[in-house]
Amino acid sequence: VRGTGLKAAEAAAQGDNSRHYITKATSSPPGSEHWSFAKVRSAKKTPNYDSFWNNTAFCRKVVGCLYRADVEMYVSACRAPALETCAAFRSACEVQLGRLRDVCGLDV
């Protein structure tokens, strides 16, 4: 979710989580969705999330493993009772969680 201040909201709810975020590339090299898991882990900058939506098996492995902490925190935020009253937030969560289920096959 872009532009929602999610990092600040997470920090307010759970304390400092600045080490949780890693540097991601602003664009990914062509074909990075076919990189081996080892190559992704060793990259100076992790390819951005969108590069993984093109390959279901790799999406499941990379998003489900490498970004596991991100996904767990996002799911937790989407289920936060205080945020359920915000229609825009709920809508964004439904779209992104749906994409994780449909494209990556993750159980979120």
C-alpha cells in the first residue's frame, strides 16, 4: 500500500520496526522474476515486489519466504480492529491480500 503512512502506523502500534524494512530497488532488472532464490538474497538491493508477480512459483517462494516478515506484518495490519473502520484501508487490504492469494498462492 503506497502513501498510507503504514510504516509510521506500525511503529506507533508496535514500537520501532526500522530494522524490518530493507532497501528495495526502484526498478528490477528484466527477467529478475526468474532469478534463483540465492541470487535474490545476495542482491545488493532486493528487486521490488512487482517483479515477482510474473512467475507464480517464484512469487510463492520469494514473497512467501524472503518477504515473510513483510507479509505477516501487512496481514496483521489488515486485521487490526482500529483500522477496520477505514473503508479505503479495508479496500486496499482486500486487493493486496487477494493478489497474494491469487498470484502467489499464499494462505493469507
